[in-house]
Amino acid sequence: PFGRPVLGQRHFHDGRPWSQSGAASLIAAWLAVAFVGAAPSPSQHVTPSALPTLAGPYPVGRASFDWKDDRRDDPLAPTSGVKREVTVWIWYPAAEKAQATPSKYLPPAWRKALLQNQPSAIRNMSRDPDGVRCNSFEGVSVAADQRTFPVVLMKPGFGSLALQYTVLCEDLASRGYFVVASDSPYNTSVVVYPDGRVVRQAGGGDPDENRTRKLLKVWVDDDRFLLDRLSRLNKGDGPAMFRARLNLKEVGAMGHSFGGSAAAEFCQTDSRCKAGIDIDGRIYGELAESGVRRPFMWLNSDHSREVDAESDQIRAQLKQSYDHSGSGRLSATLVGSGHFSFSDLCLLMDLPAPARSGPFGQIDPRRGLLAASECIGCFFDIHLKNRPPSEFKKLYELYHEVKQTD
């Protein structure tokens, strides 16, 4: 049902369990069942595709970094003594885009590594990343109409690339935010470092509760490190255009699936986090009893057809966590959506209409991403920009697919 490490989403909507690891294997397993007796044509995978237009007033710039945490050994690395090294993508409100270089959806080295790593069932039904047009630009300066902009950290789902959430990240940046997303080496399907090293997802199968907690700590520590490193960036340790432009007093965190679980843990345990969003991820450990003592939103896909015991348990944990959370809590469901309705994958998989179910849901992909983007932008506007809480009530009127589930 809800996001888990390794699996992303545990069951089909009819209750049959997943047994493969990572987002790619999850989708490949679902395709194998969805197309029993059929041979879907791969002819559409070269069709160019433009990501949805931005809702905010700003053009968007994108920058990338490779940051190593010299204070922390990577517990997931196959050899001891290896320092944790994360690839980081920053989307930000830009001043202009005239004569700027458009960002590639996936840089060439990332595209190559991803295609080599994908199961053929997914590769044959996915849009070629070279044909995907995003809305970001390289090397553009930060918008000058205000001195600083709030910061939101973003963690993708287990196995997914940060760049596979470009729609949500670009849209939030266009509303006036620095959106800082990081990949998770050995958990992300592939990570490509600037020197050409490629790290592939390791492990497989369901982790036990103890391993899950250890993984969660690694991801939360990644966010802590990013915030420390962003402080250095803000002080001039990096491109000059970012100096003193990040408002590190107004910091949020969000994530999808296991990344959402990490966002909840980070916001509860790091006082620098002012608000957070868990997108279709479950709650682990003490948070089920303590709740999140920050303004926090759970934005879930439609789990109404999941009636198995595990789904009931997770729903009960989420309800318990919500009940014990502080002021500013909010819980909403995107009706008709699936687990991957919040990822670019729902746009970039060429699935025949009858097959759009299960992890992709039945909602129109663009409509679903638009509604999710509005929920995310509105929530952070309220808690990081002091907009009135009534703004979210208007959203329910504009998007009938968004249902409050408090």
C-alpha cells in the first residue's frame, strides 16, 4: 500500500504482494501482470514530451552539485571507510531565461546509466529522456525581486532518481523556493558522479524493521548534511549567485514514499525544519505515537481499494500519528491516484488507457501532478511564507480530486 523501502508500494490494488526491489522492479512486475497475453507496442517511447507548464511567476534555474560528507562514513557502501557522497539538484526562481541553455531532463551520463539499468519492459514503454523537455535552465541568475527565498529539501522514493520528480520540483521553484533534492547512493537505482563513477542500487528483498530504521537514519542524516552544506553555500562556498540568497530560517522538507517517511523523521528531530510533507509514505517507529511537532501534511494516493491487513495497520499508524501531531497538521487524499501519480513516471510511461491503474492510478497524469503541485505549494506558502490557512480550503474547491481526510 503505502511507500516502503525497497518496494516503494507493497501491493497491487487487489492485494497481491510485490517481491522485487526498487521502483523499476516494482513497475516491471506490475507490467508483467497487467499485460498477460498482450504485447504492448514500444513505438511511442521516442515521442517527444513536454513537462507541464509552471504555475508560479518565476522562470526556473537548475544547478547540480556533488557533495561529500567528510564527517560520515557511508554505512551502505560495500567497503568500510568510504565517506557518504550525495548528488544534489537545486531548482530555484530565476531572474531571466533569454538566451539561457535549457536543462536536459537527464544529463547524458545519467541517461546512459539509467537505460542500461532498466528492465526491458520499462525501457520499451518509457519516453526516451532525450525527448523530454523540462522547464529549467542552466546558469541563470537567481531572481532579484526579493533578497532571499525559502528552502525545501526533497527526497525521492526508494529506487527513484531525484530528477524523476522534476515536475513537482520545478513547479515549487517557480513559486519562489529553492528546492534541493538529493539521490541516495546504493538505494537510488543509479547514481552517476561527475568523475564517471556509477553506483547502482544494492540489496533486494524486504528489509526487516531494524534495517528499515537504519536506512531511515541514513536518509535523515543526508538531509541534515544538505542543510549544513547549504549554509556554507549561502556564505559563499560555491557559485557566487547563491551567496546570501537562501532563507535558511524558513526550511521545509518533503519526500515521496520512503522519502516521505524520511521527511517526517527529519522534521520531528531537526529544529531547523519548519514544515514538512509526506507524499504517500508510511510512518515508522516512535512517530506513530508521538506525531510530528511541526506543521505537517500527509498527501496520500487513493488507497480505498486496499483492504488487506497490512494496509489497515498502516492506515491506523498514520491516523495515530496525525492525531498526536501539532498544530498545522493536514491529511489529504488525491482521489483516483496511484503511488506513482506524484512522480514524472506517470507522464513518461506510454501505457494504454485500460492499463492505467495499480501504481499509476486512474487519474489523468497531468491533472494529478497539477493537483499535487498545488497542494505542495499551498501548504508551504502557508507555513513558510505566512499565507492564510484559508488558502487550502480554496484548493479543495478548485480540485475536486483532493479530499481532506483529517
